[in-house]
Amino acid sequence: MLSDAPTAVDRGRYQDTVTPWEEPAWRAGALDWVRAGLTSHGLRPTGRWRVRLRPWSVLLRLDVEGREAVWFKANPPASAFEGALTAALARWVPGHVLRPLAVDTDRGWSLLPDGGPLFRDVLARETAALGVWEELVRQYGAVQHALTPHASDVEGLGVPAVPVGALPGLLDRLDDTPLPPHDRNALRELRPRLLDWCAELAALGVPDSLDHADLHDGQVFHPAPGRFTFFDWGDAVVAHPFAGLVVPARRAVEHHGPQVLPRLRDAYLEPWTGAGRSTAQLRRAVSLAWRLSALNRAAAYRRLFPTASGAAGAETAAAGARCLLELLEEPPF
């Protein structure tokens, strides 16, 4: 039986963050839903489970008999689409994502199987050759390419849509981001060039798709050589897909140095070749999207944490500002 009390509650460095978990009625409803979901799959909990509370989610890890752990996730309103999106992705790109055991789209709840070892944990045990990173971004690019026909369906699930043409307006809405005056002025002076970059990127004709927007090594399972499973889609947007290369490529650079970026770029672009676009055009699109990705990542902090306060509020405000300032940096290729 699943007991009413967890074996541990982990708040990390967000000790002052208030989540729905503090509400007894919410907590009881969530546990009842979890019990029903486990029963529907014939799963027997051992009674041991623990809670991880963060500003962006409530996460339960539940031990069950005879298999790996099962996970319950509750998203905040701004990312409540994640359960429905994960279920849809399991139909559209099976084998590359988790297949939920249960989803409550109205409440933003998901019951998920274990995906195996995190890529981050694999990296902590052993050195991954550059080819492993190339395969990761190649598979991610293939997933995005396969999802281009479903872009409108993804948007219909509640995933925010930020096409290239909307980015100048996004910069305007971020004008009140706390920044030193010289940085704010530099961003305002950049706006005419931003219009040109957006027009050029749109003219290259790469269709919008799903962008995970935070695909670091802790958001990828690596259950076997050559296999990757992408998860944690709460930051996702429907946007120019090439913006999604930035985060995993930067993590690879931390392990192998900046000289690997051209190889990662070309591996990522392999699924996108053809359709009348030259290699030079695709590489130019990556360069433009790399820079413009700063806007969506900056906006995500405001969208996902509109009422954050205390340590969480200070941290998210600073992270959003750092992302926005990346718009001033030259792309690495």
C-alpha cells in the first residue's frame, strides 16, 4: 500500500517556496490519483516514496514491486500542458520520449515510468566521446524534424507559440528586465538588427517545430549506447527548432571544448538536409537561431515563475537577465 507519509521531502535550496503540496486537500487528491494510476497498471507500491519540491514542479518518486521506480509530476499552470504533450509525443515519436502511465490534463498531472540512467549520471561515471554528443543532438534534431507536421497540434495542447516574427515584440515586453543602464541601452540599440535577423531567418524557410528549450544532460535519459530519451518538456515552445541546439551544445563544450561546436552543428543538421536548402543556408540559420534563442529562454523564466519570491524569485530574475544579455553576444559559428 502507498502510505500517506513520504520517507523524505527534498526542498533543495528553495526552503521558502510554497507549492500545492502544502495544501492537505491537494495532497490527498494527488495521492488518491497516484494510487488509482498504479492499480490500473497492476503495480504494487512498496510503501516507500519521497517528494521533491521545486518552484517549477512537485515530483514524487515511488518504489514499486518488481520494476524500476514510478514518478508522479505536478506542473504549475504555465507548464500544465506537459502531461498532454508527453502523451502526444509518445504517439508521434515513440522510442524517443517517455510513454506516460497516466495523465490528468486538467490538473497538469503525470504518472511516468522510469527512463533509466540520466545522461548526467553516465557522464559522472565515465567520459563520453564526442560522438556520443553528436548522436544526442542528431536524434534530437530528428525528433524535431518529425514533429514539424504536428506544430499546430502541439500549440493546441497549450504549448506557447513564439514564431520568429514575434521575437521583436518579445524583446519589447522584456524591456523592464532588471539590468544595468548600459546593458538596457545596448539591447534597445540592437532592435533594428534584430528585425533584420528575424527576417533573414524566416526567409530561410525552416518550419517551426517543438523546442524543448532546456535540453541539458539532466533532461535526457541514456539507457543504452546509442539510445537517448528526452523528457521534462515544461519549458517547451513551438518556435524555430534550431534554437534548441544551444543548451546541449554548451554542455558538450564544457566536456570537450569550443572546438567541437562545428561538428555538433553539422550532426544536428543532418536530419534537416534537403528540401531545397543548402548546407550554407542551414548553417546560417543555426547561427541566427543560436543568438535569437536568448529571447525565448529569457521569457521562459517570467512565464513559468510569475509570482516567484524570496530566493526563487531572485534566482529566476537573475537567470532571465543573463539569458537576455546573451542576445548581445556573437554566435560561436
